[in-house]
Amino acid sequence: MKKSLLPLLLALIFGVSAQAELIPSVFIENYRYTIFSSQKGRIKILVAKGDQVQKGDRLFELGIEELQVKLDLASLRIEKSKARLKQLERSKQRKDQKSAKALEQAKLKFSQQKALHAAGELSLNALQLAQVEHDLVVLSEEEEFLTLAQLDLKENQLRLKQLKLEYQSRTESAPATGQVTELFVRSVEWVNKGQKVIELLSINPLFTKIMIPIKKARAFKRNETFKIFINHGADMIETQGIIDYISDEVDPLDQTVKIFLKIENDTLQLKPGTRVRIELP
């Protein structure tokens, strides 16, 4: 009887749903990120130990100097292609009037020849030759719009895009807002793919971990939201987080599994070590 009243009692004390899974007291912790080199190359470290970084800030670069030269050359080729294309377009404009007149004459001539053929005054062979002459004039008009300069420009633009993607792949950014706690290499050193480079202690997001009976844990799903209650003086602050990871390992003694809960901390109001209450869905 006493056991059946426990959820109701917790709901009255903490102001949460009687059906919810309530974890009365847990501590918030930091995420600790280890950032590795994604490829080999000469490294350039862009931060120092102890630096505070925002999510997305660049941490280090790999072999950027040589790639930067390629980017500059690709940009120069694009400018040259644009200049060449502009020159051809000006030339085309001067020919437009003449070309339009030639096209109109070709259409008129072909129309007349079709009429002659329909009247029996022009052979089929002669009409086919007239068709070829007409098509050649039309083709020359269309080819003005697809010059080698246009193709060259497109090729150079694609090359620049490819180089920019490669540049991004050689630049590693902070996965979270936090503090650089360790540098494992120095600038200008050669690093191999997969080599440890930087350790980052996150302050946003934060996380906590809880142990839940395996039968209850099966009802939870990754990325489900949960409520967090924080005592702030006389006030109670409520915020949310998500279930980040549910462990597959079962504690053989009490048949529980570990669940990691991710807590966004955009305002940086929460601090590691803060004691909070968790309400799972």
C-alpha cells in the first residue's frame, strides 16, 4: 500500500507527473571531447591551452598553405575565364544584327522551298539540301551561346568548389562551446591521420548519467526529451534535455542500465557539479 502511494507523494513534493520517472538528485557533468586529425599533414594550431572557444570556432588546420595557393590560382582562372567570356559576348553583340538577318533569310528561303516542293516545282532531294542549309544557319546561331569560354568558366568554378570542400575537410572546428584543456601536438608538426590533437572540456552542452532498471529503460528512446528541475534560491527553474545514449551493458547486480542525458546550456547558466532533478518521459 505504501509503495503504491510513492509516485503520488513524489508528484506532490516535486510538482511532476505521477506517471513520470523521477530521478530526485543527480550531478551535471562536462562532456570531454578528444579531437583527432582527420588526415595526415603539417598542422597549424589556432588555439592555446586554456582558451575558451565557441561551437564552430576553428581549432586547427592541416596542410592549408599549399591548398591556399591552389585556391588562389583557381580564383584567378575564374577571373580570366570571365574576362574571356565577356570579350566573346561583346563580339557576339556586334554580330547579333547580322546573324538575326541571316537566320530570317534562311527561314524565309526554306519556307519558300517547302512551298515549291508542295506545288511539285521542287524535288525532294533539293528540299533536303535546303533543309541542311537551314539547319547549319540555326546551328551556328545556337553555338554562339555555348562557347569554349563558357565551358572553361564552368570547369574552373567546379574546381574552386572542390578545393573549398577540401579546405573545409582540412579545418577542424570545435564540436561544442568549452575550454581547451590539452594540446597534444604543436604547430608545424607533422601529424598522421587519427592522431590525437586537442582535448576540449564542454560547458555547452553538459550531461548527466543515471541508472534505470532495464525493464523501464526499454521504454525510452534516443533523442526523447526530458525535464530538468534546478533549485535557484527560492525559485525552481525548469528546462529540458534529450536522451543522448542508452547503454547496452546491464549491471548484473541490480539489472540496471546507464542512460546518458544531454543538457543544452546556451545561456551558460548551468554549471558542472550542479545538483538537479530529472523527470524522464
